[in-house]
Amino acid sequence: MNNFDRIDFNQIFRERTKNFSIAIIKTLSSLPFSDDISIIRKQIIRSATSVAANYRAVSRARSEKKNSLKCA
């Protein structure tokens, strides 16, 4: 996998996770209101949107190259 493929994959996966979150929110918002459903709806929305948020955070993260120290 070359660098271009990796960028393309990241963009595609980012869009898919975002679209997934939006679809879940739209689907659950059509349910009738009740206290029981409201609690479960909130949890499912948090779970669905965290997938997209976590993937975005991971794909933007950068680490610094550190020198390896050898113990004598």
C-alpha cells in the first residue's frame, strides 16, 4: 500500500464513519418520545458518534520519533 492509497483509505473511512453516525441519528430521531427510549437513544447516539470521533482523532495523531537508549 503506497502513501496515496493510505490517504484515500483514510478519507473514505472518515466519510463512512461520519455517514454512519448521521444515519443513526436520523433513524433514532424518528422514534416516538418516551423516557425509556430516550435513555437508550442517547447511549446509541453517543456510541455511534464516538466511532467517527475516535477515528478522526487517531488519523490526525502524530508521534515524535524518539532515540532508543541502550542499557549497558
